[in-house]
Amino acid sequence: MLPDWIQQISQLFPHDVYLLWSRVQGSLWTMAGFVIIFYLLRLTNLCRVITGRSVHRIPYAALAATIPFALILPIAPTSMALFRIELAVTVPHFLIILYVLAANLRSAPEALAQLIRQHDPDS
């Protein structure tokens, strides 16, 4: 199923080494995801405050709910466990991103327009 050269390369890495580096990579990407989503929420809440809308609270709770899974990620015992834990973290993250983008289709451009009007020397 896989090309021969991929199988040959994969044989150079013992399973333990592969699992270790997969844990490291998964943990780093997960931390990056937390940071990106946290600041996305902060920015969208700023837009919502500028436009007089209520701020998001539930996405923060959903983000926080993924933290326990992220803490287990570096000690995942098997490749399949690592994969499942990453799914438990990344699927909610992507759903949060989709929700925040959809929920702020109007507030973000309105906030930008208000900021431009406030700082426009011609107005």
C-alpha cells in the first residue's frame, strides 16, 4: 500500500522513537492551537465590545474542556491513544474556530469600520 521508500525510511525509526516524537509534535501543535484560539477569542470579544454586543463565554469553556486531554497527550501509551487524544482536542478546537468565525461575521467588520472612523483625520 505504501511506496517502498516510505517503508524503508520508517524502518529506520524504532516504534518508541516514533511515538516519542509524535508526542512532542502533538503537544507542541496542541499548545499552539490553544494560544491561537485564545487570542482569536480575545480579538473577537474586543470586536463585540466595540460594537456593543455581548462577549463570548461558552467558547472559553469549550476550550478549557480540552485542557485535560491535552495534558494526557505527552504520556499517551500507544499511537492509537495518541491519535484519539489528538482528535478529542482538535475537533473541538476546529468547531470553536468555525463557531467564532460564523458568530462574528457582522461584528468584526463593524468594529473595524468604527475604528477607522475614530482614527480618520478627515472625519
